[in-house]
Amino acid sequence: MRALTLLEAVNDAYKTEMRLDPFIVTFGEDVGVEGGVFRATTGIQKEFGVERCFDSILAESGIAGTAIGMAAAGLKPVIEMQFSGFAWPAFNQIVSHIARFRNRTRGAITMPIVIRMPYGGGIRALEHHSESYEAIWGHIPGLKVVIPSTPYDAKGLLISAIRDPDPIIFMEPKRVYRSIKQEVPEGAYTIPIGKAKVISEGDSLTMVSYGAQMKEATAAVGELKKLGVSVELIDLRTIYPYDKETIINSVKKTGRFMVVHEAHQTFGVGAELITKVVEEAFLYLEAAPVRLTGPDTIFPLPRGERYFMISTDEIVKNAKNLAFYSI
Amino acid sequence: MFEKFDPREGKKLEIMNENGEITPINEIPLMNDSQILEGYLVMLKTRVADEWAISLQRQGRMPTFPPTKGQEAIPLGALMALNQDDWFVIAYRELSGWLYRGIPLRNWYGYYYGNEKYAHLPTNKYHTFPPSVPIASQLLHTSGLAYAEKFKKTGRLAIGFVGDGGTSEGDFHEALNFAAVWKAGAIFIIQNNHYAISCPREKQTITPTLAEKGFAYGIPSIQVDGNDILSVYGAVKMAAERGRNGLGPTLIEAVTYRLGPHTTADDPTLYRSEEEVELWKPKDPLIRTEKYLLSKELLTSEKIEALKEEFLAFAKEEFQSVETSEDPTIEETYNYHYKELPEIMKEQLKERKERK
Ligand SMILES: Cc1ncc(C[n+]2csc(CCOP(=O)(O)OP(=O)(O)O)c2C)c(N)n1
């Protein structure tokens, strides 16, 4: 075993699977020679050749649209949108076709495509480079949406995504691309899509988060412990289809529920999870569920970025209030 | 006139060569010496300001910044050939045109520094759009602007800029076709700097030129030496005449080279050789213009040095005003989404002010 960054784990997942499955191809802007602007595909063209890993022309609609043909004819496209904020030219192809082919053809033509995209803020980036739009993808029937938060999970989830028979939006938390290292096993292993992970067991409250936000959430759990609040922290890992069972079981135990995510609030992942909790564990709730999210504003340029991001302190404060709330 | 420079026959408009020698071409509008000098000053100011931004980025005082080094002649030559109230629609590498139009340098710095207030450019004053990061999307705006001005019969044109990579996006093709079908007064400029981040121009399309894409939409199209401000000026002047006479859009491919990295976050050694960069250095638009002006004794080396100092001091001042200016307030991050902030957003703002 060796310690890898999340980015290196993505790269490792690619290489591991591409060695096993000769039909996997990967392409996107700058992914070939340069290995991607973040270097997620470094060395892949060198090892697997230009037919299996190449620079596409600068056209996201084209990248997604051609992947459809490739998938239908038996290839396994793993495509990259350079930033999630530049996936929109491909929105039509993804929503109108990739998500719909299986249903439209009653299973005759399917879309085993992985669409990777770095997402999220906190990196002082140019406009369109900081957004978290998982809720938009999660809203589309026919797509699965996966967000790893650690190197180990990134590798296991990406391998699962590549082997999945259906299209996956695989969103990578670029803020922590290089900032965490973790032991990652050599060779192939999978982490089931649709399964959340309980990071810490606790009985004061249930907290769900995912992606880069897990960093502050995890830190908050430690702080809260000192205050006598024991948090059951759950890393959602799959946005859709999400792991209802793990969440509901936890809420039934703790009676208090909180979601923390960087993305906008309205119509967000928090809205969905809280609704589900209210529907299925209402009688167990000891306080109104809480969502701590990014604001409903356009992601600000760097000088205003701090208004968007959620700090450990804010999580602690809100969790404390929730834990000590009594009706 | 454009027919004489059919890019499909390998023709390209070149007026001033690398040595700063000018060969006028019949019927092609030519800049006079005072215009060349004026252009040179803006180019030099752009170069100095651009390099200062890079060094600020290296000092950790500026976030990611896209340099324009080597491409200064294109937006500048183009705007010099147009009126002050023709629309200027940029991608993100058009600082020279920005300065020529009289937009403060602090607005360019400030936008990249990361404060939205610097993108507040009154349209009646500048007729300029803010940087557009989603590649090629701005060209459709250009077509729309040109349509509106035609509708209003103002005689105003719209000029839109895009990179070589941008010609692969659907928006590029749609923009050309819209403007052509409408016979709108749009001018499209491709700044072919040979790379879209790491992707070389040759991998973007197999046609020998980008200019010839225009013919598919019935648009007169021309390739010019983009490192020669006179060629750019001449071509845009002719395009403007077509546009103002109701003859529709023109496509101009300005061939240049990005001497710096794609942005300060980019490492060009991964995809291009030092030898290739060396090959382009002597073709630098600034150097050749300088050669011309020196040979004409319109400028001296001492004067150039003095100007560089003056411009650097200016750039420093402009950045300082940005660096010492107030960051946006949390209210500002809310207040500009709608004319009237919806009640639900007001509530959220209030709640978040308490939270932060
Ligand atoms: C729609 C979209 N896709 C991807 C990107 C990321 N990106 C930024 S610049 C760039 C390359 C642009 O190349 P080119 O059009 O040649 O212009 P240049 O940067 O060389 O001036 C890419 C892919 C983007 N900004 N917008």
C-alpha cells in the first residue's frame, strides 16, 4: 500500500480498470498529452495509447454526444468535463440522451458512460470554476451522481462507476484533490454505488455531508465531542440513488438530523434528504432538521468567496444548537 | 477586396513584417505614423501591465491570471479600426483593446483579482462586455448585438473575439450562421495563438486555416498576420465598411502565438518545446512595431525605457487601488441577482449575516 492523493487515486482507478478492460476509452479537453489540467489522466496516453486516451476538440456537447455513439457500439467511455461549470454545453446530450436511452429503447441501447468533472469552490478561482451543481444532476431521472471525499473512496467508487451499466456523473472535490493523502490498495476494488459510509458513530445527532465539505464536517465532529455532543457523521458518497436506509436508521437512533453541503440551499440535496427523513422518521424527530448550506447566490469571485464557504465553526455552532434543542 | 486574400489559396494579409518594414497594399486601409505610434504606446502599456500581473500572481497577490503577451496587436488593431461606440465583446485575453477603449486598467486587474464591481462597465460609455469564460459563448452575444443595432439603424457594429480552440464549440458556428442569415454587422476575430491550453491548433480541426470555416456560412473570411497591427487594422477596417453598408458579417483569423502560459496555473513545458517558443519571439508584435518607429525616428530607445518605467509605475498604482479597495460585502453578493431582491433571499441574507 502507498499513500495517494485523491487525484492520484483517480488516476490509479483509471489505470487499474483500463488494464482489465480493453474497451475503456477516455477523452476530454487536455486529457491526453498533458494529462488533464489537474493531471487526473497523467501517463494514461503513454501507457494505453492515443486511441484509448486522447485530447478531444474543444466541444463539450461533442464530447458527451460522441460518447453516446461509442457506448452504444460497445466501448466504455469515461469522459472528462474540464470543470463542472463547463459541462453546460453538454447538458443537452446528457439530459436529452445519455439519461434517457435505456428507457427510450426499453433497454435495447444503454449508456455505460462515466462523466467525470471537478467541482466546488474554496480555491480562489475564475468565474465558473467553483460551483457545486450536484442537485441539478441528481434531479435528472436516469443519471447516477457520485461524489467521493477521500482517495480510498475515489478509487473504489470510480472503478464501480466504470463497471456500472448506467451513466454516472462523477464529481470530484477539487479543493481536496491534493490536500489529503491516504493509503490506497493496489489493484482493483469496488465501493458500492448507493451506499453511504458512517464515519463516526454517535447518538446526539445525525449529520450528513459529502465531498470536500467532509473535511470541515469531520473536524467539527472532533470539536463537538469535546462539548459532549456525539455526532453520527455520514458521508453520503452517492447523491443519487442515495442511501436512504443508512440515514433513516441513524435518525431513528439519534432523533436529530442535519445536512451540511457547499451547494446552494434551495432545491438542494439537503432539501431532498430532510424531506425523506420527515416522511420516514417523523415520529423519531426531537427537533426540526437543519440544513447548513451555501447561499442561494451565484458563487462569488475570490474576494467574496468566504461568504459562500462553510467553516468548521459554523458546523459546530449549528450542530450544538441542534443537539441541545428541546421542544 | 477579401477575395484577393482567399485563405483557401494559402493567402494571408501581411503588411508589416518582422523587421518592421511596411509594404502597403493597394486598397487596404493603412495606419499612418501617428496611429502606429499611438498603437505602440497602448501595446507597450499592455505588455507592462500584463507582466506586472504575472509577477503579482507569483507573489501571491493575484489569483489565476490569463496573460495576453504576444497577442496585443489583435484587439488593439481591431478597435483602432472601429468607432468608440461599436460593441467590443471579449473572451479574456483582450487587455490591449480594453485599454485602447479607455477602460481603466484597474477594472481588468480587479476582475481577475476577484471583485465583481470591476466588471461594472457602463455600456453607454464603453460598449464593452465583461470577460466571458465559457469558451465561444460570447460570439452569439456579438451576433445579437449586431442584430439589435441593425434593428435600431444606428450603424453600430459588434466585434467578438474567440480563440482557435473556441472554433470547435457549437456556439462559434451558430454565431457565424446567425449573423450571416441576418446580414448583421458583426465582425468575428479568431485569435489563433496556436494552442487551446495544451491542445495544438492542428488537433482542433484538419482544415489548413480557421478562416475558411466562414465560407460554409457564406461569410467573407480572411487570414491576417495577427502580430502585425497594420494587418489587423486593415482587415477590420474593411470588415467594418462591409458591416456598415449592410453587407453582413466578416470573419478574420488573426494568426499569432501565445508567448506566455495559458494562465498562471498552466505549465506549457508539458506540451510545447522551448525551440518553438524561440521561433516566435522575433515575430513579437511589440518588437516589430518598435523597429518601425525607431527606424522612422519617431521613437528612441531612451524614450522606450522611460515609457516602460512610466507604465510600470502606472500599473503598480492601478493594482494598488484594487488591492486596497474594499472587498464585497455580503449584501453585495446578494443584491445584484435581481432588480428587486425576493423576500426569500432577503430572509436568507439576514439569517446568514447572523451566522457569519
Ligand atoms: C465551455 C468551456 N469549456 C472549457 C473551458 C476551459 N478552458 C478555458 S480556456 C480553454 C482553452 C481555450 O482555448 P482557445 O479558444 O484557443 O483560447 P486561448 O485560451 O488560447 O486564448 C479551455 C478549454 C471553458 N472556459 N469553457
